[in-house]
Amino acid sequence: MVTLSSDSRPIIGRGPPLGARLFFLAIVSIALMVLDHRGGYLDTTRSWLQTAASPLYAVIQAPFQAWNWLTGSFADRSRLRSENSELTDELRTARVKLLRFDALAEENRRLRAIRNASQGIGERTLIAEIVRIDVDPFRHRARINKGSEDGVFKNQPVLDAFGIVGQVTSVDRIGAEIILISDNEHAIPVQVNRNGIRTIAVGTGDIHRLSLPFLTIESDVKAGDLLVSSGLDGVFPAGYPVATITKVNRGPAETFAIVEAKPLAQLDRSREVLLLWFDPSKEKPAGNLAAEASAPTATSPAGNDAAATNSPPAAASTPASQDAPTARAPTRSPPPQPSVQAPGQ
Amino acid sequence: MAEGRSSGLRITVTVILALILAIVPLPEVLRPARPQLLLLLVIYWSLSSPRLAGLMFAWLCGLAIDVIKGPIFGQHAIAFAVVAYLTHKNQLRLRIFPIYQQTLWVFGLLAIYEFLVFWIDGIIGSPVTTWLRWLPVVTSAVLWPVLVAVLDTWNRSRR
């Protein structure tokens, strides 16, 4: 057959028998998997190995960078001009919005000062670029070009200009891997901006769709509602836009409504993302505020509060901060209705 | 041993190439169909130079895949080792098969590989249940005769 070559002697009698070697390697693999999955003992090893793999990434990036450089340097004048005018327009509208925002922020600060609660607004950010690497077609992971050298850390929130993109899952020296909010292993605690109902938005594996499985059929949500992060997980800061609700389907025989939302961040398009540093300990008042804000309208959201608090914050949120439990306790809301069971854990 | 060194070099070059092709960006439509080139190479080198490309080689290749795309270490490594074991076990038979029969065997090996990966995905709690995940089995099997032709030509011209 075609694959015959000079080195065709079988390997019988060289070293331990084949089966024994497979057994040994299988044991090592299983040990690795257990250590990595159950204990997370291999984070440092992973970061070293991924740093070692960075030349591969550099090789793949090179043609794209060369192309960008070429198109950038040979861009013609008219295109630059039109781009410039577009950007000027955008900046103008953004400034107008910012004016309003300034006023609101000022008012917010005053109100918070009255309530004797300060929320950390002075957050540090860093722009990172998504590296053009296909990690896995069925998982929504991406690599960015900033790593532990720039102070990136595990579970750091990642945003773009429109909303929350995801969080960092593993860091090596010059890069990091992020998980997008649409990955089906990801979940993020959110609240409806209109009335403060809290729940959890779970990724579906579809980049344009999040699912909100813990909203009862009586809960006051409707299509078009804005979902913002509630900050109860200690991973994401409170108040950043996450998604808009696209579909609410209430089956009269069901306990939970089928609610879907569309992520606001341009998960499939943005190449540049924002890494955020914030102090989760300062987020506690925000969580309490949210809890109290939702209390007055709490006839129906009570079940959701229970749902949101009972359900484990899934893969998304490591219960990092000790503040979380206190922030989560739905202090003033009435006890959950009997019809609402704890959702499937 | 000059022979061994030159095929060692060839193995290294092809493996690095396969690793790059494993993560090079593809259009959205083609992404699920990306062939398991590195696994095909492991099978090929296990058949053509079994003394250089043993189980340890296969395991390390799998570990490299784990590093660049796996959710956990050891997942692809163990699947690679199992495929290499089956290849080594049947290498005398596989080498004299005509190409279509060999392709069928490779198809079976790829299916076993995908199944192991799928199984471990399920155990760690992140199963990907879409049928599209089995597409690489087909595309890789289609690629096998091409790969054999190219690498055999290369090996023969270099000898």
C-alpha cells in the first residue's frame, strides 16, 4: 500500500507493550482532567502553555495585520473624508447624549449621597482587541490580545460600546480567553431596567439570543424591555446594558414564561472590546438599592426574586464576594407564591 | 539514522502546520466542517513511521489541541491516544488495505475520536448536542486519500 516506507518494522518488542502504554496515558489524561475540571489546579500550567502557543497565534495574525496596514496606508482621500464626517456626526450626537448623562449622573450621585451609599464609578478600563482565532465552532469563546502583563484577571468583565460582552475565563501572559454571554455555559444576573425585576439571563449557544428561564408567567416583562446587569454576582458591575427582550411567551399551563432576549453587544462584529476594573465591594449598595427598588412593585416579581436567588448563578458567577448573600436576600418582598417551585438546579 | 532524523523533521513540520490550520479563521459556514487534520496526521505517521510516532507522540498532539481549543486538559489527549492505539494495533492490516478500505477504517477511527470527545464533554457538563459536530468525521475522511497522496509523494521524493 502507498504508506509503505523504509521504516516499516513493527514495534513489537520495543519498550512496554502497547496496551500498557495506552493504559498509562489514559490514567495520566484522566488525572489531568480531574485536576483541571474539579479543582482548577492547572490554571498556572494552562497559562504557561498558552503563552508557549502564542507564536502560533502570531503567525495567524500576521496576514491580517499586513492587510490592515496595507488598506490603512492606501485608503483614498474621499473615503477618509467621508469616514471623518461620519465620525464627527457620531461624536456630536454622543456629546449631546453625554450632556444628559452628566446631568443624570450628577443627580444620581446626589441621591446616593443622600442615601449614604456610594457606588464605584471611577472604574479603570483598557481596550483589547479580539484575536482572529477560531477556538471552537460550538462554543462562544474568543481570544483577546491583553493578558496578565496588562493586569487582566480571571472573571474580569468584558464590554463593548453597546453592552456587556462576557467575562475572562483564563489568562496567560500576553493574551486571555473570554466567554461570551451567549455561550450556553454562561449565565448573567440581570434586572429589567423599567421596574427592577431581577432574574438570570442564560446563554443559548445562539449568538443573537439569550434565554431568561426563571421568569414566571405573571411577571411584568414585555418585549422591548431593557435588561441591565444587576451586579449581584460580584463579577459584573451593576447597571450596564445586557440585552433587550424580544419575545415573551406565556403558556397558561406553565409556571415559567418563555422569555428571550437579544444581546446588545455586537458579539459577532466588534473586534475591539473594553476590559473593566471595578471594585465589587462598592457594588453592595447597588444590589440593596435594586432589591428595594423592586420591592414596591413586588407583587408578581416575588417569585422571580426567589427564582433568581435560589438558582445557583451557574457557570457565570463564581460567588466571589462575601457581599453577595446579603445583597441577594429579598428583604422586603413577600414570600414566594406556592405555585413557584425552585427552578431545576 | 539520517532517515529517522529527516522524517522526524517532516513530522514536526506537518504537525506545526496542522496546529496552525486548526485555529486559522474560516468563514462562518465552513467552521463546523473543519477537518481534524492533526488527527489524520497522527494516523498517517503512526502507519508510515510507527517507531517515531508512537502513542506518546499522539498524546502530546492531543494535548496541544487541548491547549489551543479544549475546555479542559486531557480530553483530546486521551482521544488521540486511543486512536493511535487502534492504529498501531492494526497497522499491519491497515497498511496493505486499498485506499478506499483504508478510508473506511479512518472514518471509523474518526467517529471513535469524536465520540470520546463528545462523551467527555458530556461528563464535564457542557455537551454540544447539535448534529453538526459530527461533520468533521465526514470531511476528514474525505481528506484522507488526498493527505496520503500528498505526503507519500513528499516522502518518496525526499528519500
